[in-house]
Amino acid sequence: MKTVSELLASIPTGLFIDGEFVDSESGERFDVLNPATGEVIAQVANASPADGARAMDCAAAAQEKWAATAPRVRAEILRRAFDLMNTTYRDDLAMIMTLEMGKPLPQADGEVTYGAEFFRWFSEEAARIRGDYFRVPEGHIQAIVVRRPIGPCIFITPWNFPLAMATRKAGPAFAAGNVALLKPSEDTPLTALFFAKIMKEAGLPDGVLAVLPTLRSPEVTGPLLQDSRMRKLSFTGSTRVGKALLKECADNVLRTSMELGGNAPFIVFEDADVDLAVQSALMTKMRNMGQACNAADHFFVHEDVYDEFTQKFAAAIGSQTVGDGLESGVDVGPLISERQLNGVAGMVDRAVESGARALTGGARIEGNGFFYQPTLLVDVAPDAEIMTDEIFGPVAPVVKFNDEKELVRMVNEDTVGLGGYFHTKDIGRILRLAEQLEIGMLGVNTGTISNAGAPFGGMKQSGMGREGGKEGIEEYLETVYVGLPAPVFD
Ligand code: NAD
């Protein structure tokens, strides 16, 4: 494994345009911080609108040839990229994510597995794109349905899963024959640039991918969304920014995939295996320091098992080791930024002022970096802000319930519906809730559901479209219907 300084020296810090790493035409750069120390670890080129325009020209020039490239050739490039991510650059990618984002190294390694899998999955899908051929019901037209690439795409991604949020979009887009411009989060540009380096090594033709880190996101992406050659935006991030981007996309009537904020309930029914529920609650709440869109956000526990669950959950949370994710044995790293830390701390403080009690944790950790104690709150009001808003931190508020119908009503009042979890042994209840809850992804008796082969996405203000699964590639294909006179038989 490389040392930190060897690794940092191996990461490109220019913009990736037309297969080369280049400076911004403005010459500007910006700092990338390690949230565990608050120190600057790199400076990367700051893309300007002119850089965005050049990347768009190069992408548009590459589109036709890439679309015409044999699916098997595209598939093999994706497969090579999977192998490079999964083996040669596995440790590098994991350490880069820990350095710029803070997640503990084993979790970063888990993200490499998850992120790389989208390239294996979609390398397999690339060779299986199919149209259709049928007679219309009246019998006079023979229909041919052609599937073809949608055209140039722009990806805007968040900081919490810097590799996987890029590969979940790039995998299906490239498999289907589209070119793409990636604008990563300003907090985590290094992973995206290293990903570009891997794609180049895997043989991706110049121009098919551009990576544009910038502190000037709206100025750079605005004109790209208005460009008449652009065909699609795939965005992962907050509901607030997603709504603003949807409005921008309206002018150009761009196709959109929106992977927005979540606020996942975690429900423990009276017949649950409580120890298993504690184990999966801990996993889905503390993973990524609670900064996952499908993290269990808040907890509803049936009154019959409430005392047992909260005691065991408090003990489990209290035993988490907090620290720099590069150190071994660390369970919970820093939050991404001081702003995020202040947001989480403020939410807990307001909940406690309104009567909630911290069974464990409840305060920030003073010193370098942006650390918050893993926290369990009880006596929380069901309509408290900490229940209704996405926390994005290692904080678990718990509410007691006693009636399934009332609980479903309460959960469905939420304006978002991305992930949800429940523990029960009742198969009838599992099937019932799968149809009743307004939530796109449900984990039943497990806290781990993300998988490249399964459709990821939410309902309501959690967005639209699905990533991964057999649905994923559909988002990147255009449909053309060709009608011919049906053959006549004498
Ligand atoms: P964010 O919305 O603040 O930023 C996301 C991206 O949008 C970043 O690259 C940012 O630079 C960019 N951006 C912000 N304003 C912009 C603008 N006006 N024009 C163009 N680009 C702009 O979100 P975040 O803080 O990076 O990520 C956290 C959020 O992402 C949470 O709400 C989380 O639930 C959500 N998320 C959702 C999923 C999902 O699959 N549904 C996955 C991960 C994260």
C-alpha cells in the first residue's frame, strides 16, 4: 500500500477534458480538505464556464463514434475498468475516499466493491440492449422499436459516495453508448479525477468522459443544461438543489434522473428479533457517519420491545470508536465539513431543548476535524424536526408506537420516500407494507440493501428514475418507433 504522500502525488489534479488532465483556462485552483484533520491535502483545478463549454464540444464530437462502437467493445472497456478498480487501484481508491471524505477505510473499501460492481453489471447489460418487433392490434402496421443512446449526459454528484455515485451513472451511460460530463462535489473531486485516470487506462476513447471539479457549480452547469446538444441530466444530491435543477432542465426539456434526499424510517415491530434489529440499526445508522441517503434516519419501535431495543441500541452506539478513518479499529469518522457538523449539532440541541433525552452521546467532539458523538435520543416527539428532516449524521432519534395502521399513516405523511427498514417475522405484514409504504426501497430484517443488480431510487420528493438493476440502462436509452405497412398474405 502507498503512503499518504505517495498516493496524493499520484492523483491527477487537473480538469479531465478530451482524455487529458489540464489546467482551467482561468488558472484557478481550489483546496481539498481532509475532514478528519481540517488540513488541505490537495489543490485541484477550478473549472470555469469556458472549460465547461470546451468539455461539451469535445463530448459532442465523441458522441457519434462512441454510439457506433460495437456493444461488445464498450462492454470490454467497462469490464477492464471494473478489474482496475477492483484490483490494481482498489487500495488507492479506498484511501483517497477516506482522505477527502472521512469514512473509515474498511467502509471506503466497501464502496470500491459497490462502485466497481456497476461497471461489471453494466458491462454485461451493454451486450443485451434489445428493441422490439410486433404487429399493432388492428393488424395493418408492423412495428419496429429501436433502442439507441440518448446522447450527451451531464452527471452532478454528491460527496457522500464519491466513487459509487459516479459509477452508478457512468456505467449504464457508457454501456448504452452515451458520452458524459461529470461535475463531482467540490468536497470530493480527487476520487472523480482518479476515476477518470482509471477510465483512460481502461481504454475509454477521448471525449467520452469529462470531469469538471469546480467551486462555480451553477455557472458551469447552467449553460451546459441549456446547450442544445445536451440530452440528459442525472443528479444525485439534496432535494433542494434537485428541484432547482429540474426547473433549469425545463427550458431544454432534458430527460432527468433525480436521486434526491431521503429520510428513512427504521421500524421495529413487536415480533422482531431484537438483537438482529439492533445489529442492522447500528449498521444502517452509523455507516458513512449517518451521511447516506438511505441511512436509517429515525426509529419507530413498538412499545412491547421499546425498552429492550433502546437499551441494547444505546449500548451498541456507545461502544462505537470515533476517529480518523485511516486508523484501524475506527467505526465512525468525521462529518464532511464544519457546516455539516454545526447542522447536526444544532438539530440535536433543539431536540433536547424540546424534551428529548440523550441515552448516549449528544455533543460534538472538540479538537481538530469535524467529529460528532454517536448519539441515541429518546422521548422524541413524532413531529419533531429531527424526525421529519434528514439528519445526515450519527444520531438516532427513537419514537414509541403501538399501532401499525397509524404508523403507516405517519410514515407516508413524509414528503420524501427513498429508503425504509423494518423488522418483523410476519410475512403477511411484509407483503402488506411493501404495497402500503410510499418508499422506493425497503430493507426487511436487514440494514444492507444497495446492490448494483437492484433498482435504486425513491418516490415523491426523493426523486425519479432508478439506478442499477435492469432498470438502470433504460434511463440512458432513447426509443424510436418505426411503423411499416404490415406484410399482406394472399
Ligand atoms: P447537494 O445537493 O448540496 O450537492 C450535490 C451536488 O450538486 C454537488 O456536486 C454540488 O456541488 C452540486 N450543486 C449544488 N448546487 C448546485 C447548483 N445550483 N447547480 C449545479 N450544481 C449544484 O448535496 P450534497 O450535500 O452533496 O449531498 C447530500 C444530499 O444528497 C443528501 O440530501 C442525500 O440524501 C442526497 N443523496 C441522495 C442519494 C440518492 O441516491 N437518492 C445518494 C447520495 C446522496
